[in-house]
Amino acid sequence: MKAKVQVFLKPGVLDVQGKAVEAALHGLGWSDVQNVRVGRTIEFDVADGDADKARAEVKSMCDKLLANTVIESYAIEVG
């Protein structure tokens, strides 16, 4: 079963990488771009065929390793 996790900084947490991308976009002429936030996507296969169990497993992975839940949020897709 395929799993996709999108990890992103929580609102209010300074996104230094997002600011750098925004500045670069402005420098290239796209001055109307604002509030750039950068995250990451992690994709992998989960052996469990039950979607609910797989989702619970992936949530546990996120809470323990894939996301720093103090400053990051995440969204899970399993299917």
C-alpha cells in the first residue's frame, strides 16, 4: 500500500527556506509572490493491506521520526 506524508512548518514558525525562495522569486521578477512556505513530501510502501491499520502505522512513524511535532504538522495519504 502506498503512503504519502506531507510535512510542513506550523503557522507562526519562521520558514527561513521559504523566505529565501520568496526572495529569489522576487529577484527573478515574480514580485507578486508572497508568504512562501517550504515543506517536504515522503513517499513509501507499507506492507499492511488494511488502510486504517496502515494509516495508524504511518501516523506513529510521523510522531516518532518523520516530523518534529513541536514545530511541524503533517498530512497523511494512504491508498
